[in-house]
Amino acid sequence: MKTYLDNEPIDVPEQTVAAAIDAARDAADARGRIVVEVQGDGAPLPAGVIDTPPADDAGLSEIRFLSAVPGPFVRETLLEASGALEAVTADRQAAADRIQGGSIAEAIEPLQRVLETWSVVGDVVERSGSMMGVDVAKVDVPASGDRPATTGEACIQELAGRLAELKGALAGQDWAGVSDLLAYEMDGLTERWRGLLDQLAAEAMGAG
């Protein structure tokens, strides 16, 4: 199995996907870069394979890694996540409106998009903090407009609490509670998290 990092061949001690990933990450780290894309025989490797790589070659004849300077890449990822939260606001309001109107079945699809977006955003923040070597909980988020100053820890705890409330309301079919959470409680949460994402994006440039 041939292995490349940014089109340059790299030595891999064992012909396994796991060994190739470790070697590529070490080589990228030595250059002050991070691996941002992995392809096997010309096709992107699934996230599951990357997170839990097999201890064999998985039938691949070639595996290629693309790296990037961490700061700009992390910054762009965080800004995209911030934009996703803004975009999903319409879905959140649509789900709340449909529930209030008694159209529960029609609210499920936009509600799923809301939950999926928050899951992705949480994962982006966790991974970005790790790449930057930053404890997200200790990040200070300055006030902006009507939004008061907050911290990463407060944002994380608030999100966990709101999602727990939302899942509890869904489990109990408390549709009035679900609607109120979506329409009111999560509005301020979205703004605070966008502030956190934007602050992390600003700090990312110090990561390289």
C-alpha cells in the first residue's frame, strides 16, 4: 500500500490503514501542519474508518493524506459552524410554529436538522479546541451588542442543559415545552454560541 502526504511518499512501518494514519499525522505534525483529508484509492475514507482504522490495508493499494496549516483551517471550520447555526434558525422557528399549530408530524424534519446541526457544532468546537491546544471552557467571549459577555464553560453547560430539557420534553411528548424551548430558550443560546465560535475563530490564527 503506497502512502502519500501532500503528494510526497512517506514510509509506513506496517502495511495497515492504522499505521498509515499514525505516520501521516506524525509527519504532518513535524511540519507544523494537520491532516485535513484522507483518500483511499481516490475516494474519501469514511469518518468511521479514520476514527477506528483497521489493522490491515482494507484492500487499498494507495492512501493519500492532505494537510493544512492549522490556524486558517480551524478558523474557516469554526466560521462555517457559526454560519450553520444562523442558517438553522429558520428550521428552529419552523418546527416551533408547526408544533404550536398542531402539525407535529410536519415539525419532525426541521427539528431533526436543528438537533443534527447542534451535534455537528459541538463536535467542531471540541475538535478545534484540541487542534489549537485550547481549553474551550476557559475561553472568554466578549459582549457584543445586546449579547452579554460569557465564557466557553457557560456556553457548554447551557447547551447541555437545553438539549437535556429538549430530549426530556420530546420523550414525554410535552409538545408545548418543545415549542417553547425552540422558539424562546434556544434563541439566546444560539447567539451566545455564535459568539463563542467567532471568538475561537479569532484565536485560531494564533495556532499557525
